[in-house]
Amino acid sequence: MGENSSPWGVTTDQLIAWAGAQDWQRETRRSFRSSVLMFYRWAVDAGRTETNPAEKLPKVKAADPTAMPAPEPVYSRALATAQPRERLMLRLAAECGLRRGEVARVHSNDLVQTFDGWTLVVHGKGGKTRNMPLPDDLAAELRKLPPGWAFPGSDKGHLSAAWVGKLIARLMPGVWSMHSLRHRFGTVAYSVDRDILVVQELLGHASPVTTQRYVRLPSESLRRTVNAVQRTA
């Protein structure tokens, strides 16, 4: 689909080709399908077009609920081999749960000092923001950077989300990606107080159902529960 294409002339094949060329997670593809489907349904109802090219888009299966947190040895090894800039990216993903696009948009203006420490205003999906409490040493590292974007680049002044993801992928070979660091954060954060709503807030999810996919329950908790049931039988 070209920049000057009218949405009323777009075909199903063009939608599939364009979406297929994007570097998206499965949930993003599901969201795209849902959004474009609703848009063209509105357009048909409003008389803007007679056909809905999104009706025949292939359905995208929901992501499996199993979390895939990056193992601690993988994260530790990545930290040990990272350059200072990459190390900050790693920590923002693994210790604060930021998406790669959120890491790319970290700006000095978003560092806010509150009564209990420093907070980062995170610019998330759909223009939504959330406040992320920062570990003291990570806040200190960010405050040492020059004013402006934490990771300057050519995408509106900062690095692109895709480039941030590639930089981290080089440090984490195999199946592990920057998104697995976000799963690592969700899993560790849940283990603190077993409060899924707190983790949901920190990850910026609209639903706790989504958050559950980011949390791997520790095996000792599962075994302890089974043993407790046995004792009460």
C-alpha cells in the first residue's frame, strides 16, 4: 500500500502483503486485524465503500499463555558483553519491563523525582503513558546522560524500535529476544507479592488476562500447592 493510496481501493491481498512485511508480535497482528476490520465495517455502514477487504483476512491465533522469560544466565551474559548504551536498554527491558519501542523513546524530560524516588514516564502503545518506579542505580545512570533522547537516532530523533530490538538480539542468541526480557520482568515482579494487578499496571496491560501470559509460575509454588492439597485430603 503506497502512501498516497486511497483506503477505498485497497484489496485483501494488499492488506495481507503489507501486514506480512511488518516485524510484529502475534498479539500486534491480532490487534491490527481487529482494528482494520472495524474500520472497514464502519466505512461500509457509512457509505464510504461497498466492500470490506478485511473480512477475508486470515484469523490470527491468540498467543499461547505460557511465559518465556529469559533465563538469568542469558541475561547476565548479555549484561557482561553489552556496551554501556546496550546495557541500559537491557536493564530497562529486564528490570522495568519496557517494550523495545518504549525503550527507544526514553527522554530526559520523562524522568520525574517523586517523594519515594525517581520515576520514568513510559510512552506505551496507543499513546498511553504509565509511571515506572526506577531502581536508584538505574535512575542515576539515566540522569548522567545528556539532556534529550537517551538513545539518539534518525527516527524522529531517537533510535527506532526495530533497531533497539536488533541490538539486543545480537547479545541474546537463540530463541531469546528483547521481549523475553519483558517476560522476565513480569515473572520476577509477580514473585514479589503474587499480585497480578500490580504487574498488570507495571507492564501497561489493559487486561490481567494478557499479563498472565507474561508470568511463569515458579515450580516450587506448584509443588507446594499440590502437597498442601494432599495434606488436607
